[in-house]
Amino acid sequence: MSIFPRTHGRGPAPDGACAPEAPALPPLPPGLPHVAYVLLWYPLFTQPFIFREVEALRERLPLTVYTLYGRNLRHCSDEMRALGGHAQVFGVRALPRLILELVRQLFTHPLRLWRLFRRSCCRRWQSFEVFGENLWAFLVGLSLGRLFREAGIDMVYAPWPRGAATAAWVAASVADLPFATAARGDNLDPADPDLADKFAAAALVRANNAADEARIEAFGHGEAKGKTALVYNGLTLPAPGPDVTDGAARFHPGPLRLLAVGRFDVTKGFDVLLRACALLKQRGLDFRLTLAGGGGKVMGLGNMEDQLRRLRAELGLTEDVDMPGLVSHNELPALLAGHDIFLAPCVVHASGRRDGIPNTVIEALAYGLPVVGTTVNALPEVIRHGETGLAVSPGDAEALADAVLELAADPERARRMGRAGARLAREMFDADANADRLAQLLCEAWERRLRDRAPGPKGADPCAA
């Protein structure tokens, strides 16, 4: 049972509907910490789980979202557009204010300013782009420190350990506040050169899957050991009806309907998927694959989309593989309901980059789709071989094709896997339960800071009220 009030009980809007505007939040009870939630953008169409988490936390704690960059609503769902306008946004227009704060700090706290600059920017960054993000984060963090004092912020949380965490850490240092962050998937390998220091400074490090929790604990010289906590993401789509999750509409006569969704990135293994489809075609399977997603300039992922389209043509799959491009969160429920098997052919890139648990896999499970995926990182936590789907070695197109054929040959078994996956998703990714846990962890981290600094006898825990 939650100790936190739920002021709305608001979850995903039914049937993809949304309110025309964000409702006002009723007052929360006193004694809870005011949390600053620091992001690069909010909302962002590739991060519906962050949107859902923010809106859930706002029902439990005083929380204000701050973003380093201007608004980016491209491809956002109607609900994101309606409810995501409360963030306090920086961006290029804030540059004069940032420079003014930099000059003020130069005259009032020059030594601290130099230490913060050296800590934030003087590293061996992987690229000029990463250096630029951290430089901007440093400037924003100085101004956020002043804002946090004025706004009565008690705790600073950045759910990504890169530029957002740099700004949060700088702001927390300026305002003398506790700081928390998170890490997942490719944040850990290859890691930024300041990650160990951020872990050491953080009062709490959140992981969103068990595999990454272990990787965080073992990272560096154990800077995060003993203060890492596991909180899974919450489901982000409207709950499907039993007609979707029971699988009755799946595996009907006709082409087998395969689905893969995600950003076109080197960790997704979509090139392996296309090669597996070529094998399926050679073996005479009647199928259609929908490969939804994108890359290029929209997502800063180079020309991966062009490469996949060329590979599709080279393999003779133009009529078998539909690539509709980026799909909004509004379109995803119908897409999931209209297919038979979901595919997650994730790989570990040569650089070490890898996914944790892609949010699309979570939603596919919730919609009763059996999943064929790989054993990369945290995927086995949800793709439980023979129970919720089939797991194969990464990069093995033949094994991927064999797994699809195995499910196609036994539709009733595949439906059972889909139903088991839906149950697992509801339990593991319950949005209310996971928001309760994250709110409690943030509250406890703040209370520890108060207790450690309080003179004399330790006071009562305000989060336990």
C-alpha cells in the first residue's frame, strides 16, 4: 500500500485519449521534499516512460521539471503535448541569463566556479559534441543552483547520467543539496569519463533493470556500491482489453505478422533481423514484417535508416518488409494489437554499447505479444525462454529465423507465451507501484541528508508519515 497520496489516480488515457489540458494538481501534504527533476528535453517522444514517471511522481511529491534545451514536441503523443507543458525550459534564449550568472559567480565564488568547471568540463570526452553538451550543462547548472534556492528545492534528480546529471550535480553543489542520478544500458559501456565521480557524489543511483543494477554496483572502484536501487519503468500505453491479451486475434490464416519497433541504432540489431527475414523467405514462410522507427537527423543517429533500406532491397525483401518510419505513441496500441510476434534482435556493439530493456519490448509483452529476442543484457529478465517468448544469441540471424518458425508452427503455444508475458508486464512494470518506490527512495535519500546534518538526537523520518 502506498504511503504517498495519489491526487489524481491518473494513468495512461483510455483508448489513447487525453485531456485537452493539464489538470491542476491539488496541494500535497507538508513534510515531503520538493524534487527538481532535470532532463535535456521534456517531453520527448522517444522517452514515454520518462513522461509517465514524471506525471506519476507529481502525484506523490512536490516536483518541478527543468530542461537544459528548448521544447521538442516532434512526434509526441497528444497526451504528452497536453500534460507536458509544465517544465521550466532553458535553451538558446536563456544564454544571456546564463552568462550573467557565470559572471556573478566569477566575482562572488571564483574558486568554487573553477572547481566546478574543471570537474564538469576538463575531461577526455569521446567527442566535441559530448564536450559541448557538458559545457552547456555546466552553464545551466550554475543558474539552476540559484533557482533551486529560490524555489525551495530539497533534492535534485537526473534520470540520465550524462549532460542532465552534469547540470544537476553542478546545481546541487551550488545550492548545497543532495543529488541523485540513474544509469542504464549504454551509459555504462562506453562510459563518460566523469561517471564514477557522479556515482561517488550521488546520494542514490537508480537502475531500471537487474542486469544494469549489477553493472552499476561493479562499475569503477565501487563508487555506487551500497546506494544503488532497482526501480523498473512503468507501462506507458493504455491498458489493452482481454481481447488483445488473450491472443485470440493472433496467428490467423494468412501471412504471419511480425513487428519490430525502435530507433534505428547500432544496438538494435535490425540488420540481423532483415537477414533473418531473408532466411524465412528462403524457407517458404508467408510473412510480413513491419519495421517501424527511424534515425538520421531526427534522432542524431547518422544514416542507419538509409543502410537498412538498402539492405532490404539487396535481400529482395521490399515487398515483405514495410518500413513506415517513426510512429507516435498514439499509433503504437493499434500496431501492437495488429501483429502476431514481436522481435527484439538487440546486439552489443563493438564499442560496448547495449540496451537495457527496450520500452517497446515491455509494451509488446503488455499487449500479449510473444517476443523473440536475444540474451543481451537485461532482456532475459522479461524474455523468459519458453515462457514469455524465445531468446537466442545476439547477432545470429539463423537462430532468430528458427525461433520465428518455432512459434509459427505452434500458435497455441505462442498465445500462451503472450498471455504469460502480459501477466509479467503488469506485475513488473506496474506504474503506480514503481512510482511509489522511486518516490520513497528519493524521500529516504533526502531524509538521510537531513539526519546526517542534524545536530543532536536524530529526528523522525518525515517520509514515514
